[in-house]
Amino acid sequence: MPDGGIMRTLRVGFTYDLRETWRAEGFDEEETAEFDSLETVEAIAGHLAARGFTVDRIGHHRALVARLAAGERWDLVFNICEGLRGFGREALVPALCEAYGIPCVFSDSLVLALALHKGHAKRVVRDAGVPTAPFMVIEHARDLAVLDLDFPVFAKPVAEGTGKGVERASRCADRSALARISADLLARFRQPVLVETYLPGREFTVGIVGTGTEARAIAAMEVRLNERAHDGVYGLATKEDWHGRVDYVLATDATARAAEAVALAAWRALGCRDGGRVDLRCDADGRPQFLEVNPLAGLNPSHSDLPILTRLAGYDFAWLMDQILESALARSGLPQRMRAAA
């Protein structure tokens, strides 16, 4: 910060869930599917250092708790922690930062908890006038008795990411099929099931950078599955092994522009910040509908959707990181001039 004309280097705490750390504690592949590889951690830390920040690699939420209790503080926390349990798992690190008055990159605790629960997020965007498919949240098998949706429908866990629980059986043609997959998902994931009217049209993910009225779409990327996609759906298996199974295409037609507009409206209605992704799918009439928002989008430079669509749009990973950081610094009142490394 300015002090006699000298810009002090900002100390940035970096919080993340390293997959290999949690695997070493006995968690399996599915439980750690959303966690990050060492490649991702190195790429982010390297960019922060290259921009002149002093980077302190904190690690997961338990490490952050211990460091805070020991009296340590940072000018800014760059957070990509997904957390382990509960609807507030992604909100834990931002909540700790808020309690200690430390600015945090990406959305706040309220938004991360809201966005993780797909049913609550859809209610908010629906009330804001953003188009989203009719839906219902199933908490118990008996809830199916009052289901009032047209078939086919699509069922998935209400608070999972990376395509967990999305499989061929998720598309249900009738009540008996829905009863089977709902019972399976309730038992496997121990959380409610989101059931929504099936959307048969094109699928997009829209990358967004910025906050509030300053937010803007990077691009709309169409997700096209081919015959090699696992189970024919964009689930965990396909997302983890997408090469040769998914075609990611930069979309610039009128439908893509409509998808960008819907994505921005949802982003602003939910109060998301700095950078992330919004997923959409078109209905039978070709109109984009909000599916979900990812305010903690994956940042693996070669593997994650947000860097992939950024690259398709003609920008590199460094540009994406700079946009995210500039948004966070501006709204936090921190110096916006990021010094290049010597």
C-alpha cells in the first residue's frame, strides 16, 4: 500500500484443497473429484508471484483455522477451497475471512452457500425473472407423490459439482424411473435430489469475470458430447476424461448471445463476484435456461472449463487471472496496480 511513494507488496494467502492431501487421509476418487491437482495450485501460485504478490500457500480450511488461531493475517486470501461436508462447505473459508476482516477473492459466504444448493439458487434466479426450467427438490421418497412436472425429467444431487451423480439414469421418462434414481441418489449422496423438466436443446457454459454491473461475459462455450461420452451424459466420468468425448466449441450465434445475457442476469441476481461460470441448456424452443452457477470454477489451465473457454475466446490463463484479481482488488479497496515480477 502507498507509504512514502513506495508500493508495499501485498501478502496473499492461498487456500485450496489439494486432492492428494485428502486422498492420503483415506478419501476416495469421487469424494475428492472437485479438489485440485498440484498443477492447478502451481499455476495459480506462479501467476500470483509473477504479478508481484508475496504468496503464502496455506492449504485447506483446517490449516487456515490453525494459522488464524496463531494470529497470522494476510492482505488478501485467494480461495479455491471446495470443502468437505454440508451445504456450507464452499462457504467456510470466506466466512472465516469475513470474521477476521480479511478480503477474499471470489464470492462471499452467503453466495457460495446459496449457489451450492441448486434448488435455492434456481428459486432466486426465477424470482429475479431469469429463465430456468420448472423444478422440485426431493428430500424423501414420499415427496414424489406431489411431483407436478411434465416428463421427461432430469434428476441429480442438489449440492454436488463436477457432474457427480449425473448419469444415464438421470433422464427419467416416467415416475417409476424417477423413483429408482431418486432412491439411489438419496442413499448415495445423503442429500436432497433436484428434479427438473428435461431440457433437450443445446448446452452452454458461459465464463464471467467481474462483479455487479462491472461483470461481463468472456464467451459462451457450447458443450457437444459425441458417441464416446460415458453413458451419453456430461457427468463425472466424462468430465474427468473428456478428451475425445466432448467437443468444446466457441459459440457466437444469436442463441449463444442469449445464453450470455441469461448467464449475466443470473450472476448479478445471485451476487457472484470476480469470476466463474454459469451453465445453461436450451428448451425445446431453443431458449437458454439457467441450470446452475459455479462461483468457484475450476482453474486448471488445461483441463477446466473456464480456462478452456477463455482460450477459445483468444485470451490466455494469465489474462483470466488478471481479470479475476483486478475485480477482487477494486472492490476490496486494495491497490489495483499489480507489479510485474522483476
